[in-house]
Amino acid sequence: MQKNPLNDVDWDAVRRLRKLIYIVPLLLLIASGALSSYYIVQPEEEAVVKRFGRVIAQKEPGLHFKLPYGIDSAQMVPTARVLKEEFGFRTQGIQGRTSYRKDREHRDESLMLTGDLKVIDVEWVVQYRVSDPDKFLHRVRSPEKTLRDVSESVMRRIVGNSLGSDVLTEKRVQVATSSRLELQKALDNFDLGIQISTIELQDVTPPEPVKPAFNEVNQAEQERERFINEAEKRRNQVIPRAEGEALQLIAEARGYAAKRINDAKGEAERFTAVYEAYQDAPDVTRQRMYLEMVDKVLPVAGKIFIMDENQSAPIPLLNLSDTPTTFPPTR
């Protein structure tokens, strides 16, 4: 009689193995549920918690719990970190070093037409923070791409309304400030939950083919500004000096006029006094005037000689000074 192989089976072991088959999946199910029931939010992040795709909460940094098995999901958003978008170039870290890269597609972002029909290469950086994680994740499909498109549109409009020389020189800060304000206004209209921190113009240059010509023009403009500044300096030196000399001449003329007027008034008053004295005593006044005139004239007359035709030598009349004075003989 043939032996039945089932008689050699350890049915107790089979029963224990059957129990193990049910226990292991149950343990795996419990472990996976435990692992998916908590999440950790980093210090720079906030978590947007969804239940079957609907937002139910926003959690701060720390350890939090949720329903497992995909019922609840947590999406992390960096709200405390300053993010940035680069336009016209890209920076990338290679072995701990930051490298600068500018390809053709990047040049297409930065080449712009100014208001005076000049082409310039504008590179800028937009720095921003996420102010509302829920809006940032759900208002638009791709918030970063929307930010880039709006920023490029705003920058092209502002540069297109400005002169190329202004964007290249003194109005760079003004362009960056106007761009930040207009970009923030546009993002607020989209309700993206983004707060713009700064917009920095990294490099504003003419395109490579025209850089030599632009440098020559820039040098000529600098020379013109230097000549203008020197002329202004000379003007500021000459005009005040001339004005001072003019004021001095006017003051001297006024002083001379006042002196002449006062002298004339004094002479007139003296003549009036003499005339009044003459009316009171004509003879005395006439004699006094004669003597005063002689007293003034004779000291400067020198020696006086009277020549007589019948005399061989001159006869001295007066010796009023030591300086000899001679007159030619009378013919």
C-alpha cells in the first residue's frame, strides 16, 4: 500500500505560518500608517495641510500630526527665506564656487529697446518672499513662471519709456525702484501671495557688437561734461569778481559824487558868507580877499626880476623863495 505524503506534513507549522501571513501585512499597514501620520516643518517653512485636496490648515515650524494613508497631505513652502529670480544670466554653484553663465536664451531675456530706439542689455535680479503659502500654491499653476513673465513685462515697459543713456548711467536706481513698485502692484492684482523685497540691476551695458562705439560716445560725453564743469567753474569765479568790481566802482562813484556835492555846497556856503560880509564891509572884505590871494600866489612865484633897458644888471624885486626864477629879457 502506497504511503500518503500528507501524513508527513507538519500541520501545526502550517497553521502558525498561516497566522504569520495575516500578521505581517497588518504590521506593515500599521507601520506605514504611523510613518505617514506626522510631519516636521523646518524653521524657514510653513506647511499647507490638505485633506483630499482641500486646504484645511497652515502649520508653523515644528512637529505636527495628520491623518495617514494620504488622507491628509502637507506641502512645505519656504516663507521665511528670501527667494530670487535671475534675468539675463544664471549663477550656479560648482564645487563650492559660484559661476556666472549667460547663454543665448538668457540674452533674449535681457536685450531691450529704449525710448530713443537704442538696444541695451539689462540684467537684473528679483528678490521676493512668500507672504501667503495658500495663495502661492493655488492661485496660479506656476507662480515662479508667472513672476518671471510679469517682471520681464514690467522691466521692458519701463526701459522702453526711458532714454538709453539714462538707464545706462544715473537713472538705474530709479528704474529699479519703479520696477519694484509696478511688479508688486501687478502681483497684488493676481493675488499670488508674493512680497517683492528688492529689484537690483546687476549689469546694464550696450550689446557686444556696439560696445566700442558706445565707449567712444561715452568718453565724448564725459569730455563734454568736463568742459561744461570747467566752464561753470570759470564762470563762478569771473562773474562774482566782476560783480564785486562793479559794486566797488559804483561805491567809489557814489562817494566821489557825494564829495563833490558836499564840496560844492561848502564852496557855495563860503561864497555866500563872503558875500554877506562884503555887503556889510566892502572895503575891509576886499582888502582881506586881496591879501589872502597874494598870500597864496607869491610863495609859489619864485624870484621876480624887473629888467630895465638902461641897466646892465637885473634889479631883484622880491626874494620870496630860495628857488631862482629868471625871465627872458624883454625885447
